[in-house]
Amino acid sequence: MADHSPHGATAPAGVDDVPRRTAAEEARTLVAGAVIATLSTLTADGHPWGSLVSFATLADGSPVLCLSTLAEHGRNLQGDPRASLLVAEAIGPAEDPLEAGRVTLSGSAHEPDGAETAAAREALLAVHPTAAVYVDWDDFALWVLRVDRVRWVGGFARMVWVDGRAYAVARPDPVAPYAAGAVRHLNEDHADALLEMAQALGGRPDATAAACTSADRYGLDLRVRTPDGPADLRVAFTPSVDAPDGLRAATVALTRQARDALRPSG
Amino acid sequence: MADHSPHGATAPAGVDDVPRRTAAEEARTLVAGAVIATLSTLTADGHPWGSLVSFATLADGSPVLCLSTLAEHGRNLQGDPRASLLVAEAIGPAEDPLEAGRVTLSGSAHEPDGAETAAAREALLAVHPTAAVYVDWDDFALWVLRVDRVRWVGGFARMVWVDGRAYAVARPDPVAPYAAGAVRHLNEDHADALLEMAQALGGRPDATAAACTSADRYGLDLRVRTPDGPADLRVAFTPSVDAPDGLRAATVALTRQARDALRPSG
């Protein structure tokens, strides 16, 4: 498993050294942000079968599905519980889908009982309220996919295996739903602060302009202009962000840290 | 097979009686409008595996893929050629994906040779020019999926099986790429003509307002207001449209037909 873990917060600045989400966290984050996926199941004669499904997840990231027992995929799972779920990042029409993130969750499905049924039902209805119409019908069944292994693909030729246990214990990035808005705001209103971060904390004192390309709980990715041409770098939040609304405070703290470092001493 | 064929052009007006795309044509049209899909294959131990792929199609609708022999799906197909491809209609963020169209193409993949290789390569590069970078690399292979059976789902609980032969000979709707623009134009600038169509040709002489909800080579779907409440109906193009740019002329002809029918006689 080529998974990589966040480094200590004191690691030197640079794209490769600064803490970043693990592949397990990337997978959990991507799955947490999606409500539709493609389910692959096996027909009675063992043929692979793809179908579109809505889904939710339990606390450990196990997907929850509600499938008609009359539909192909519902019948397929009753015959053979092996399944995988492909979840693709939502992207705009101008973006290349093969450059976007996606994850395959592979495992075995079961019909929950007891407390797991209640949890599965609740998770599903929280994300798909319209499922209330059919979730209790006799010809619909709840399924939970126990994930054994995970293939996360971050874009063209950028891919990592994650085992089921690492996937289950990883936490989705709490700031992911707010990251795009934060990046837009930083670029529109705080280009000066981004440049100071790049100069003081990103190892590029020669940077002449900076833009933020992405934000996550561990830091910001910046693209800078320098006399040598464009460069990518990353600056870390210390500490990393634990709350969904923590991105603003962390960015303010990072700006202050950069300004303190740039202030002439003596 | 519950497939339904277009009726004669002289069929009486009404939602169910007016010519409409067959399920095979719906499937071909949906597939022709997509460039990304989910491929379901089998791992070495027979587990179903979903992955995101770009694809193109040959003239008979057979999907063409170019897969790395190092990637899961490429290795899977080398081990077992059985596969299916789920193609989902592109929709806006506000739309419910489970109400949108999708199609599962199930069959067996093979590496083409001779003339089929050239055709597959050309089809792929026409849709995915960036594949020129890797299509001829040693560790990438072209695959053609021979489609044996097709499951078209037009929305929640609206689904039809199509056999591979019917899929192969059906033609994608040539006007599909222009339909959304035509619908917008009709609703913005020609609401009067739509109302006349509904009154004269759609069996609703009592309609007081009309909007177009979709357009295809066989006709227009209209939603009308009447003293009894809203109603859906369909009006047919006679003849149906064969050319990609034929929607405008067909709509003008339909308007003239409606006005002639409404003109006081004697």
C-alpha cells in the first residue's frame, strides 16, 4: 500500500513535505461529498453489471443503498453479495473527468439488521429524503456495503490502494464543502496575503504573485509566479483544521505568521 | 422485450399514440451524447469492479475504450472479457440523477484487429483528441465492447430491455445535440405557435397556454394549461427529421399545419 501519511507540522516547506490528506482521507472525503454512484454487481451467470444508484454512508464510510428487489442490481446482490461502488467527484462541464478524483469501494453487501438497520435507514433518509416514499416498501431492501479495499484515483496516473480498515478509520475532511468558496474568496480579496505566505512560509521569497489552487484541512496549495517561471507550493495550517467552519481562522493565522516572518527584525 | 416502435405518422394525436423514439433509439442517442462512463469488469477472483473510463463508439454503437494494461480494468479484461458500460445522461446540478436517463450496455470486450483497429482508433481520437498521447503506447490497448443486451432506464421506474441487434441497427437521434436550444427558443419566442399546435394538432382545442418540454426527431412534447388543469401532449413532425439541422424547418412546417387547421373554413 503506497498510502502516505501527514508529516509533522514542523516539516520544511515545499510541495512534497507539507502535510496533506492521506489517500484514505481523500477517499472518505470524496465519498462524503457524493450522493450518486455506479454500483457493479454480478448477474446470475457471473457477468459484471453496472447500474446508477443513490447512496449514503454509515459513520465508518460503509455505503448504504436501498434497491428494488425487482431491479437487476437488487436481484444480483441477492444472488451474490460481491459488489463495488464507483464514486466520482462532481465537476463542472469544462473540466476533464479523467483528471478529477474518483474512488472504487470494493467489498461485500449485506442486508442490515437490528441497530444497523436503523442507522442505515437514518443515513439514507438524511441524504435522500425522497427515499422515504419507498424505503419501507416490501419490494425494496436496504443494503450495506462492507468495504474490503479501496482504489483512490486522484487524476490521470495518480492512484493509491487503501485497505478497508484504513478507509473505515479515516475521517472525511470537514472543510471540504467550504473549500471552493474559500479559494475563490482568497483569490479575489487576499492575493497579497497569499503572496506573503508563499514568500515567508512556502520557500519562494522570490515569488511576485500567488494564487490559491486548493484548500483542505491541512493547508493551502499555491501557484506562484517567480523570475524562474511558475511554481507550485504548499503552506501548512498549524494546527490543522478540525471544524467545518475553521478554514477562515486558520487562514487568518497563517497570514499573521507570514507577516511576522517578513517583518524586518532589529 | 417491451420495446415500442414508432407508429405511423397518421396516428391520432395524444401522448401515447404519437411517434416517439424507440428504447433502442433512446439508448443509442444517450450513448452518442456521452464521452465518459463507468466500466464494470471482473477481477481475477471474479469480483465486480467499477472504474471511470472515457469512450467513443463505432458506427454500430459498440463502445471503444483505450485502457492501460497496468490498470485494474485493463488487467481485468485481459483475464475475462465480460463487461458492462453504464452511461448516464449529463444533467444539471439541480436535477435528480435518478430521474435522468441512463443505459447499461452489457457484452464482451475484444481487442480489435485489422480494419476494426483503424476504425476504433479513429472513433476514439475524434471524441478524445488527448488520447493521441497514449493510444499507441505499448502498455495501452484498444478494446471494443460487443453489446449483447441493453437496459435503458428513462427515469424512475421507466425501463426497457433492448437486444444487441436492435441496439446496433438503431440510429442516434440526429437532432439531440440541438434539442435543448430549440426548446428554449420555442418557449421564449414562439409560445403562440406552440399553443396553436396544441389546439389544432394535439387534441386540446381548450388549451389556453403551451410550453415545449422536449424536442426530438419525431415531434415535440408540450405541457398545456386548460380549464381542467395542466396536461401533457405530443405533436408529431410529418415527416420525421433526418438531418441534424432539420428541427427548425420541421417546427415551422408544424406551425403552418396548425394555423391551416385553425383557419375558419368557408
